[in-house]
Amino acid sequence: MRLVQGDYERETVFDADPADAARRWVEQGARALHVVDLDGALAGKPENLEHVERIAREVEVPVQVGGGLRDAEAVAQALAAGAERAVLGTATLARPELVEGLAAEYGERIVAGVDARSGRVAIEGWERQTAARPSDLIAGLAGRGVQRFVYTLVEVDGTMEGPGIEGLRTVAATASESGADLVYSGGIGSLDDLREVVNLGLQSLSGVIVGRALYEGRFTVAEGQATLEG
């Protein structure tokens, strides 16, 4: 299932079984999978770990999971289900000391999800916008030992209308200054969009998350990877 601009009223179901989609992407050459428990993001706790477990069991690539991971128990459950990495969103702002402790315990398996709308961090399943700036949150968490970040620009997510370049430039610069790794998500609808991101030459950027464009056949996983590497 995919949302548009984080709106739960604008959802599209592409596969009845998420494991089917996971297998398809891996067959196309995916080297890692990013899975979001949208029900969990709204509920504030994991709701679909059985699907995470099936996906992790049936594919031979690392699986990164987010959505509803707001305490140590939920993170432990996600990792026990087979996730290689756990993405925390709301907790990064509400409980930074928790994220610091988890980063100390699990190292690079802990990822901070920094979701932004109109230049401010959005939390609680993107339902609540805060006054925090994405770059400030990244700098603060990097200072607490977090080494990996996923930056999502909510207003373009799911639209396939292109990435949010200016916001990406800013957070990537902060991540680079902090020695952190950054993955971008939001708005990718074509190979030209991927080229635009690559041509920025951002030192901290290690990858791009693509969802809807793959489901709608705009390009294949292999074509996307070749563009990012080219």
C-alpha cells in the first residue's frame, strides 16, 4: 500500500500480500528493501510484524523496517522478526535519549527517520507537524551517536513529481558535517529524477528509496540502480 503526501485517505493497494512485492523487487535485483508498517505508524506500535518476518525469511537481502517503533521493546521485536535495521521516527524527537541508548546497543542497525513537511519535522505517522527543523534534529541525533538517517519530504512523497532538492541539499550538508549516512525518500517518478539527485554530488547520500514509481512500472529496480551508480 502507498500513500500520497502522507495522506491516509489517499492510499493505493498494489499487492494483497506484501511478500509478493518483496520477492518481485528482489527478483529484479533489489539489494535491500525498505518496509513501512503504516498501521503501526498510526497506532504507535508495530501492527504487521508477521509480514516483516515473512518478508525477511523469504528474501536474501537486508530488510529495513519502520512504523510504530517508539520504544525499546518494539525495536527489539522488529529486529527479532528479521529486520536488519529499525527506523525510528516519532521517538527521534519525542525521546532522543531512547534513540541514543538504542544506537549504543545496536549501532548502525538503528536508523533515524527524519520526515519533513514545509521545512519542519512531522511525527506520529506524519499526522502532526512540529516546530523542529530537520537539520537540527539530524545534528542533535548524530551528536548522540546515530549514524544513519532516512530523510523523507512528505509533501512530495507518493506524487512522483520530483524530489525536493533544496531540502535535500540542506539536510545532506548537515549529515556530511556530522559524518552520518543519509538516504533520501520522496517524489521519485522517473530515471531523470534519480539523475537529478545523483548530479547534486552529495557526499553523505548513500541511497534513494523508491516506491510508487516501481509499482507503476515507471522504471525497473535494475534501471534505477544503474542510474544511481552511473
